[in-house]
Amino acid sequence: MKNTILSNNGKMFLEEAIVRYGRIASFKQLKELLKEKYASTTINGFISRIEKLGWLLRIKRGFYAIITDIGSLNSNDMSVFTICQALNKDSYISFENAFAHHGMFDQMLANVTAVTFKRARSYKVGETEIKFFKIKKELYFGFSSERSDIGVVNIASKEKALLDILYFSSNEHYLGLVWEKLKEFKSDFDFSSLKKYSQKFGVEMTRKVGFLLDKLGIDADDLMVNFKRKSDYGRLTKNSKTFNSKWRIYFDDTIIN
């Protein structure tokens, strides 16, 4: 079993770092904090030892998260969400992680998915992969800022998380997830917001949402105006084969029934 016990000097160092910088600090800040007590030749080794014990978690080059409870850091911990925010301040938590935050997903999640209008990229933080999906800046909306244990986190609304899934993931697994949540939490969704948000994405998304709401028994005829004169069609997934003539969309009748 890995030794994680800190020395008294290590504890005092981390406590002072949190007081001065919060739970996320740069390597430069940590070095400045140690200059008063240690020779410059030993500072790097001191920080490295605390990192190896697990109390400093490297989140990107030159930046660390200060861990206060090693056993608590996992993908459902708000600390990881805040680390995600530190990696990219122009982002928000979405997909299943947002559903989990809103009490709509109770399975353990191994990864964190976020949306940004900046570069798409992935990070490995401890055992968790944090993945950023890039979206057009005009579609960067539908989230709120909420305070966590170590800072502020942007988290998508239920409606925006659902639309993000439909926008980025056109496979059977995610279609099944969307349909499951719509049915299970029908009374919790704000369908007016869902329809309004879908129109910002354009015709393809509006068609998908209109069809799903129709199947759910929610009036969505106000969305028809977006494409009633169009002769094209859409697909819920790339393998969808059953055609719905009203919404001119192919769907999966094994999933949507």
C-alpha cells in the first residue's frame, strides 16, 4: 500500500499554500512559498516528494491541485470539476457529468466531459480523463456557475447537456441515453428552453428535438416552421433506418418506440 503520510513540515506547507493561493497553485508559487525556509537546491526535491505522496496532483505543466483528502478524488467529486475549470476557464461540465450533478445519473463515471469554444483536447489527471469538446462560440451557452469545495464550476443545464450529447455524439449508445433521460425525467425538463436552445443549433438539431418531443407526447409543432418547406432529411444516428415523414428524419425503432 502506498505511503501517503505527510511530515509536519509538509502539512504546514500545504496549509499555507491553500491560505495564500487556494486549492490550485502554480509550481512558481509553491517555490516562492518555500524560499523563506529552504535552500533553492532542495526546493524542487521537497515539492517532488509531496507530489509522489499524492498530496499534489499535477493538472497541467506547471500547475498543481492541492489535495486535502486523497481518498475523495474521483470523477464525481466537485474537486475534479474545479480542476477541469482550472485547465480551461472558458468551459462548462456537460454530458453525463451534468446529468449526474442534476440527480439524473447515478452510475460511477470514470471521465469528465466539458465543452469549450477553445481548442479540443484531453488531459489525464490522476486516474481521470478530462476531455474538452470544441463548440462554436455562438453555441457556448446554457450553463450556470456554481460554487464547489475549491472554487466556481460552470455546469450545463439539463437541457443543454442533452443537446450537447445530440450534437457531438451520433451513436446508438448516446441516443439511448438521451431517450432514457427524456422518459425518466419528463417532469424535470424545461421543454420550452429545450426547444428554444435547439433552434440556436439550426435545422438539424431542431428536427431531432421536434421528433423526440413528438414521440414523448410533448407538443413540438412550433418547431416545424424551421424546415416545413425543406425537402432534405436528417438522421438521429448514422445507422438509423426507419423514416418519420412528419419530421423527415431517420430514427432507430429499436431505441425509440
